[in-house]
Amino acid sequence: MLLAVDIGNTNITLGVFEDRRLAAKWRIATDAARLADEYALMVNQLLPYRGLSVSEVDAVAICSVVPPLTPTFVELCRNDFGVDPLVVGAGSRTGIKILYDNPRDVGADRVVDAAAALHLYGGPVIVVDIGTAIVFDAVSGKGEYLGGAIAPGISVAADALFHSTSLLRRVDLARPPEAIGRNTIHAIQSGLVLGSSEMVKGMVARFDREMGGGSRVVGTGGLAALVEREANVFDVVNEDLTLAGLMLVHEMNEPQDPRSPAATGSGPT
């Protein structure tokens, strides 16, 4: 049983795969100050809640954009599961050729998303991850990671408005009745939700033109469904894209049995 761990800036998403099927998933708050034992306590409580046993976990794959938490989860895996996890990074096989100026600058989550989108939906493909940041990634039909764009996420923009102004308040991230807000709450919602949706639509159009047209567009992240209702730009919304990518990348990096056809070259061609 594989445990996939996506360590993000705001949330940590965990998913358990049984025979390539996502059997359960959870989302917990990211806290770089927590110790391995504290996260272990959470994981040990979450698995039985879904009828799963800690002893069944025999493999772990991790992607992280919070460097201080990476060794914390490596320690957890070794102490509680007795396994050395795959930490996706430079040197990991992903099926993606990175054409960034400095390939090490591409976050592991972006590479994992690209691998999953290419495998599941084919290329060329544009991935839009709407979370703490709104991240756009472009992948060619040849499996080349071409680059992307990064913009502030909707929640980040909302927090900035609240903390940087005296009179603007926090609002629910929901669609306002109209684009022209007739009160402060609706005006903020219009700018955040509708404005961000139009930005996503415009950026996807620009990416597609630069990629020669015909790109599939995949939305992921916690607010992808909200944006899709306004932008109608995604061919598919897959909130579990990163977890699926971790499962696929783990398979690519599993040591092969030397007796297997793939390892000996004696399999079908």
C-alpha cells in the first residue's frame, strides 16, 4: 500500500493507494514547527479512521515545497512505517524533460502534476493549479516541461486586501450576484473570484497560442472547481492530480526485479 504525501505551503494532502486506486485521502494544515512525532500521531489516527492499517503501508512517495518539513516526514516514514520514502527531486525519474533555464528551480509538485497530466490526458497540456498560488504549467506533446507562470492565489490576495487596508474586510470566496458589486462584500468577491477567473482564462489562451494550439487544459487545487464555474476553461478538473502523479512517479522509480521481462529486455516489443 502506497502513501502519497504532497506537502504544500497551506495544506498537506495525504492519499493511500491500493492497487493504483486512491482508497482514501486527507488534508491537514501545514505547520513547519510540528515535529515528526506530532505528524505521526495524526497519520496513525487518520488511517484507522478509514479502516486502514499503518502496518499495510509499505511504500511512501513525497513531494514538498516546504523544505523544513521534508526531513520531518522522512523521519516519520522510517520510524513509523519502516520504509525509506521516495522524495521527488533532482534525479527522480518522472517521464518529463524539463526545459526550464535552471531545472532545479521547478517545484517538485509542478513536475509531478505535469507527469500526471501527460500520462492521464496526453499532450500538449496546460496544468492550472489553483491553491496558495495560481500556477500555470505547459507540457508539450513530447513530454517536455516548457515553463509556466505564477500568480498570487485567491486566498492570498484576499488576505493581502484584509491586512493591507483599514476598511476592507474578509469575505467568503463565493460568486457575487454580478460583476458590478453594489456593496463592499460583493465588490471584493467580484475582484477576487471573477477577476481571478478571467485572469486564468486569459493566461490559458496565451499559453495555448504560444504552444501552437490544441492544448488540453487541466485544473487542479482546492479552488479549481470555483474558477471553472466562472471561467469554463478546463477540459477536466482533477483535484487529486498531484497524488496521482506521486503514484505514477513512484512506479517509475521502483527498483525492478532483475528477473522481470522489463529488466531483462525479454518482454514483448
